[in-house]
Amino acid sequence: LTLPSLERARVPCRFVERQAMHRKPPSGVSGVRNAYASNADGAEGYYAEQGASYVNPHDGGVRESIHDAIRTWPALFKGLVVGEPSSEDGDRILDLSCGSGEVTDALIKAGIPLERIDACDPYTQQAYHHRIKKKCQDWSFQDISNGDVADRKWKTVICSFAMHLCEKDFLPTLVMMLAVSCDHLLILTPHKRPELDPNWGFVLAEEKKNDRWRIRTRRYDRK
């Protein structure tokens, strides 16, 4: 992989305002979208201020989509229960931009030990701890792009309702650095965004849609 310059890697993760959906979203979604728009710093400012009490209005849809992904693509989760959960042996999974722990909670309910799950979010550590009873890391997209976790390895990274908020010019660095650390990337998004260029290190293997919640789950495999 050809990484962008170090100067480019220092560009902070900037958020873009969500576009309005054509159909009526689930209850609570429009309220969050309006909150983004009303905050002077957009989505990033909203999460900085409200992260401790954050709740994803798509929580039920995230759970359905994660469980569907586990049934459809078991290879992405194989090995996560190998060995003693408290040991360093066996594969791990990363809940990236973990919010209040909706992905982690879905994984646990599907039988994946909490000890095999890492999670990170720069804004919602308190909300995550309140729900999961475990601390998450404070790694941001910026930290990952800077290579701060490049020495860590995960079988699968799951990013739910976050990566579509990044501007296009930030995505290459972020995705290339994720390709250093994981074999598979699952992105849950309410949009066609983000669109990943295969030259960034991942190829789109398959996309599934949850029409009831209007969630797209995209499986990317490392090239």
C-alpha cells in the first residue's frame, strides 16, 4: 500500500452533515440529525458535548444487522472463541467508534466473549462503560490514521454509523491504516457513503440491506 504523506495523515477527521433521507426514518433519527445541524461544530461538536449520554436510535437495527452478518459471514468471526477468553491467544475484534456499545452488545448476545472485543471512541467512553461495564479506548480516527494502533491486529473491525460522516479526503489515510491492522472491515451505514477505493487496501465483497431500518452492511476484505 502507498500511504499518503505524514502531513496528510495529520489532517483531523472532519464531519459532514447528514443528508435528509427520502423516507421517514425510525423514531429519534431526525432529532439526532437536527442536533448535528444546530451545533456550531456539526456532528463532531454534538458528540463532544453529548457523548456521555449518547444513544443510537438505530440500536435495534444495528443488533439485527450484526447478527445477520455473523450468520452470513461466519468466517469473519471464526476463532474469536478459541482459547481462554482472558488469554492473549485467539483472534480479536474491534468495535470502532463504539458509541454506547450497540455493536459490542450485539456481539456478546451472539456468543462472542467480551474479552475478545476491543472498542474505542473519543467521545462516548462514559456511555459505553455505563452499558457494557467495561472501559473502551479513546482512540479516534485521527489516532488510527497517525498509526498509533498500527502494531495491533484484529480479525475484523466493525464501524457502525460513523465512517459515513468523514469527508472523502480523509478516508484514504484512515482506511489504509485499518488495512494494516485487520483482515476484514464491516461498515454499517444509513447511506451509500462511504465509498472505499480498492486502492486503499480493501475490496467490497458483499453488501446486505436491512430495509426495515434502512441500514447497509458492507463487508470488505483486505486485498
